[in-house]
Amino acid sequence: MNTLDRIRQAAVIAALIEGNSIRATCRMTGVAKGTVLSLLARVGRRDWYTGWDFLKDLASRMAGRVQITTDGHRAYRYTVPEAFGSQADFAILHKLYGSSLEGERRYSPPHCLGAHPHAVAGNPDPKHISTSFIERQNLTMRMSMRRSPCTSWPTTSATSIRR
């Protein structure tokens, strides 16, 4: 039976957790659509019950010890350690957002004022307690999937040649 190594499993799950589509996840990770779908058994609301089902299924599919970093959502604090037991190094990264005093306030997104990592279970590596890895991957993917301007399409020159 073919199985994905731990690094590629983590990349697939991280991409899906951050909100990428299955197609985008397949393109980013190079993993077949069926394999991506087999890693997931349930999709639902962002609550304790759905998180518990998802993490139990995920823990059963992961081989070896993993490091998990989540945002400050309360449901993760208890579900991750219970689902993975002693096989996960788990940390929560609390990001603090606020608006700047100068500049436009109405249309500007809040600025990240700081981030506070908290080790919850195991021994997470402090230099890998971050959500920036997947956030950067998402930005790169979104920027590469943007449409090109119509003037750069080869069909424009092809139609002028036909006349």
C-alpha cells in the first residue's frame, strides 16, 4: 500500500485547514485528488464536535510524531491533545490585532500587533510555532492563480492574423 510521508501529509492537511480548495491543495502539494480526499472523512462547522471527529481521524492517519500549531480557537486546546495523545507537540499561537491611530480606519484591515505562542502539549519547537508558513503558501498560490490581462493572451494576436 502506498502511503504519503509525514511531511506531505502535513502539507496537505495544513493547506486544507487554511481554506484552500481541494484542487488548489492538489496543485500546491502534488498529491492526487483521491489521496487528498482520503485524508479527510468529515467537513463541518468550526466547533468542538466537528473538530474532535476530524482530529481523531487525522491522528489515525498520521504516522509518527507531529507538531501542530493552531490559532486561539478554544475548541483546539482540548481536542488536539485528546486526539493525538502523546504523539503530538502542540502549541497555540494567539495573534493580537488592532487598528493604527493614523490613516484610514474604515476600510483598512486590522494590523497584527503581536503574537504570543503557548506550548500546550509535548515539546513543540519554538522556531516552528507559526501559522506564517501556510499563510505565505496560501498567498503564493493565490497570486499564481490570478488571471492574466486580456492583452497578454495569445488569442489576441491570432485573431488579427486571421483577417
